[in-house]
Amino acid sequence: MDGPGPLIRLFGLTKGRARPVGEPFDLVAIVTTLRMPAEPAELFPEHLQVLKVCRKPTPVADVAAQLKLPLNITRVILGDLRREGLVAIERPRPAAQAIDERIYREVLHGLRSL
Amino acid sequence: MDFAASSQGVAPATPALAIKILIAGGFGVGKTTLVGTISEIRPLHTEELMSERSIGVDDTSGVEGKVTTTVALDFGRITIREGLWLYLFGTPGQDRFWFMWDELAVGALGAVVLADTRRLQDCFPAVDYFEQRGIPFVVGVNCFDGARRHEPAKIRKALGIAPQIPIILCDVRVKESVKEVLTTLVTYAVKGVPVDPQMAPYPAPYPAQ
């Protein structure tokens, strides 16, 4: 990036915060839109875009990539949307516990058929 | 707006799951190439802003605020099916971005440590990191053009890693090779044992192109 200009603009989106509010969440935590706000016009376009993307459950990192925003800016936005009750962010599960035999076989099969 | 009238969403039969895998190793060892070879999309690029935790590293005098620079982070995605993905995160190669590793490593299924036999020591920090945190990892020895073939046993000795940790000779430019590295890691991380030796992908069946 060239100079602090773009960063200052981005931090306007987050009111200068570098950390999301509430419980921490993982880079691949699944975000799901719960509802649209009563007054969509009052949200930043980026917030609305997140809500649109996450109508399909979407991992945090993918949200950042789709919005072309830095990850921690994205996370501040997601934390705000969660506080407003507009999105749910899955509580992280340790991968080893989340992967049962069926998922393990699906992953192996999926990799081999690439 | 088109989504205002959309349904409130139906909970899927099984919850969506994104599995995180880290690709580590020294600078220039082929992390980004590996991700690009296997990812169904061009590696997604995002940038992480340096936070106050690391701010002491940089000269920030005269700059307002807590954030002054960014760390590029490339990651790839493999969709297994709707609601089940693998995400591959290339770890930042520079030492001053180590603070990001903790963030990346939380909840990860495991890691691939890429090694270059010409600069084997470059992967020592990654090996130490994953050993200390008990994160399952495999070592992928990237066989570049002209790189001498090394026996896994010698590499294991040089790295000082436990006998059960799989070492795979690979070519990160070749999809089949990367698939074997990842299936070996997934099996090792889930089952905690090496794959059947009959199935082990070494010696590497993929000659350098």
C-alpha cells in the first residue's frame, strides 16, 4: 500500500478499531446472515455486502476475499454485525473434533478426485 | 433489494465446516506455488494490518494510529462439497510476522512444512513451531529442477523429527503430487499414524518437469 491513506479510509469503516467486539472468532469460522436490518440504508455498503454474501454460510476468510478487505477490517465489521444480531458466527471447533470418519472419507475422496 | 424478500435460510442437514491447513516453510520454498497448484480458484489475496502487538518492530514515529503496514496473506480453497471446504493458508515467511502464526494456527487441522534440501535450515523454525504446539505436520520436500534427491531418512535425521512424521518428496507444481501431500497430512492428522507404507507417496513418482 502507498502511504496511510487507504488505511485511514478503511479504518473509517471500523471507527478506528483493530479488534472485533465480543467473543473472538477464527479465520475460517462460518458466518451466516440471520436477517436484514430494518433500515438497510443506514449501513455502510460493505456491511450490506457482507450480509448478502453470507446468506450462504461463508468462512470469514472468504468474506474478506470477496469484499477485497483486509482480514481484520472484515472481522471488525463481522463483530459489529453480530452485535446487531444480523449474522451468526460459528463458535470455532477444533478441527480434530469436527472431522468424523464420514467427513474424513469425504475429504480424502474429494482430494483424490481433483 | 433482491435479498430483502428472501427466505430466512434453511439450516443445512450438517453444519458447514471449513478445515484449515497451513503451508509453512522458508521464503521462496514454493508455498504460494503449492496453493496455486491445488486451489480451485486463483489464490485469494488479502492483507492483514499490523496491529499494536507487533508495532514495536517497525519505525512508526510520526504516523498516527496503531496500524502502519500490511502483511500479505494468500490462501486457496478446495470445495469438497457444498458446506465442506479445505482452506490452505500460506504462512508469512518473514520472521517479523510470526505473531500471525498463532492466529493462523488456532483450530488448524495440520500443516505442511515445505523444505528445500539446498536450504534445509530454512524450515527449522516451522518444524519447531508446530512441534511445540502439538500441531500435526508433514514435511514436503520440494524437488526443484536439478535439486539432488535426498533420502527421507537423511532428511528426517537432519530435521530431527520423530519417526512417525511423514516425509514426502514432492513437486509443488504438479497437482497429483500436491494431492498426495494433502491426503497424507489429512490422514496423519486424523488418524495419528502414518499412511500404509504401500500407499506412501515416496520415493516421489513425479520426476521434475
